[in-house]
Amino acid sequence: MSQITIFSASIGNGHNEASKALKEQFEQQGETVTIIDTFHSIHPLLHKTFLELYLRMIEKTPRLWGRLYRYSEDYSWFLILDQLGTFFCEKLHSIIMKQRTSVMISTHPFVTAFLAKLKKKKNLTLPLYTVITDLYLHPAYVRPEIDGYFTASPHIDHFAKEHNLPLEQLFCTGIPIKEIPDINIPRWKLRNDLKLQPDEKTILISGGGLGLGKYEEIIRSLENVQETIQILCMTGINSELEEKIRRCSTKHRIHIISYTNQFTNYLRASDLVISKAGGLTVSEALACETPILIYQPVPGHEEDNAQFLVNFGTAVKAEQIEEISNHVEEMIFNEKTYQQFVFNARKLKKPDAARHIAYVIKQLIRTKQVL
């Protein structure tokens, strides 16, 4: 039996949710698993610094974040993270020794950089696998110390060739998500079970676990939708956002829902999700066969997620706030259009990604043990 340590990071909620989904699947297969909140475990101040820096950049200077992201596709400035990781090798090594870790899994690219540096500096033979929680493969993910890459991107052949990676190290599994509700249950029934109005068209607004996004703008724009709808505002841990939404005046029915373990139930109960294209949220939406309307994705990784979904016909991107109501009218009130989005999501979704990843890693471990 392996001792698996999943290294996550509380920079956004998606990485933690992916880690929990993997842990659940490994444990069902009889493995012992621990999740480490990496930066917080190294030092709470490091976690605070990373989180505040990330939030400040995507809220105050998102274009700068986007430019850095694009620049790093051609220039390896991101390797500075490996050098930064040098300062924390001893702490990470002590965590691994304490956990008696035999397999390392990372669900955050910054964490992966730290672990790759640790593996190189300490000459560790422990396998390191990275689970990519966006839909696009970026050069910054590549490290020679990584033994396997798990991605939602179907373009692994091209990526492997371009970056001189063995194709057998890349696996198109999807992003690991928790189990979703039965898709055969009608949405109205799920709405009824959640104490929502069962016969009203329902839109869910999501900004991830941190409740990021222009909820008030979106609610105001939805005033132009002719028919009365109900709007589920998933605010995560953002209590300040809740107060702002309560002050919004609207003809529609508003439900404010803070952080909940029933997110996928609400998502499955909705006819449409308006989101900024975080990897976990859109993967859950695909699994729930809920059409996606994207507004103001974070420049860089979320823009790539958005383009990926638009290309596959599972989402529409609103470039301006004024476009949202028209897109909503077309996407949920035009039955032919709506069913096409559902059909495309059904082709692209990977609801069993966590189980698939756990199975593949176990096979890779067995192969390595035999060799």
C-alpha cells in the first residue's frame, strides 16, 4: 500500500476541491491519503503573501497577470518559482518524511514547481504527478522531475512533441471533481428538493470559492430578460459580496447561497451558469450538462479555458455586460439552442476524472515497483 500525499494550495477553492475528489477515490481503492495545504504548511505568512498577491493582481491589475502569463509561453521567467522553492526544501522534505510519503501529487502549478525543486535538490526517487486544473496546457507545467501529467486537454500529442515530453507521461483524464447528481433527474425536481421555485428558469452565478466577479453588474443586466427568472448567487466565503447583492433591486427572484457542499446540486438544478471560467467550475458545469455563459474571465489561464469551451460549443463568452441578457434569452429560452449546448457538454464532459486519475496512478506505481 502506498502513502499518497496530495499537495494543494488555498489560492482559490478549485485546487482544494480537486484534491478532495482525488483523496476520496484513492481511499475507495484502499490507499492512505493526506492532503497538505502546501504554502500554509510551509508558513502561514507565505500562504498569506501568495494569496494576497494573486488576488490583488487579478482584481486590480488583471491585464498585467495576463501579460505575464502570455510572456511565459515564450520565455521561462516562471522558473523563478523553482529558485524560490529552494528556500523551502527543508520544510517540504520534513513534511514528506513525517507523512512517510511514497507518492507525491500536486494540484497547483506553483506547488509543482516547489516539489520539482525539492525532488532535484534532495535526489528523491519518489514519483511526482501533477494534476492540471485548467483546460489548457501551458509550457510552465513542464518539469523533468514530473513523472506524469493529468489534463483535460485533448491536445497531449502536440504538447508532448512541442516540449519533448514522452507521450506516455501525459493522460487526458479531465479535471477531478466530486460526484455529481444523477443527470437523469429533471432540473425542476432538483429545484424542488433545494427549496427553489421548481417551474422558473434558473441561472446560477459563480465566482469560485472566493466569490470573485461582477455579480451586481450581471444582476442589473439580467433586468433586460423579459421573463421572470430566479438567480442563484453562489458567494463562497465572500460575506461582503452578500451584502452588496442584498442591496440590488431586481424584478427577478434572488437566492444568496454562501459556501456550500451542495454546489453541484445547485449547478445541476440550474438551466445556465454565468461564470468567469475557473477550471473546476466549468468542469462541474460540463458534468452537470449545464450550459455556460462566460463573463470577464481572468486574463491568461481563464481566457484559455473560455476559448477551449467556446471552440467545443459548450459555452458562449459575453464580451460586454450589455450582451448578457441577449445571450441568456437565446441560451435558455430557445429550446433548440439549449439542447445543442447540452449535447456538446455531454460529448466533452469527464465526470469520472478523479476515479480515472487514481486508477492510472496506481497502475504507474505498480509498474515502477516491478521495474
